[in-house]
Amino acid sequence: MPAIVRDPTSLTKDKLKAELQKFNIPLPPSDAKKDAYIELYKNKILKADRLEFSSDEESISSTPKRMKVSTFSI
């Protein structure tokens, strides 16, 4: 999976286009402003990454493991 840029505003319009294409996301019309590419990046790439990340956390069992306690006397 390509690296994800957390702040897409730091990218140029051409770089945003390239990043969107890496993720196979259809581009807006060629006359669209940079803001349209930023919003698309945020909505399609960053949102998907957050969902993917949070699903990893949810897969961790919240049930505590039982510990076997041994008792012995001296």
C-alpha cells in the first residue's frame, strides 16, 4: 500500500493527482481547483485509512484472560 500523507494541503495539485491515481480513485475534472483534490484525498484516502486503523483496534479482545493461580503451602 502506498504511503499516506497526513496533511494533503502540503502537496501540489500534480502530486495530489498522482496520489489519488495510486489508490485508483477517479480524478475530478481537469479544471478543478486544488481544494477539490484535497477534499477527495481526505474523503477517500484518509477516511479509509482511519477506518482500517480503527478496525484493527476493535479486533483486540476486550475479554480479560483468566490467569491460573496455583496455591501451595509451605
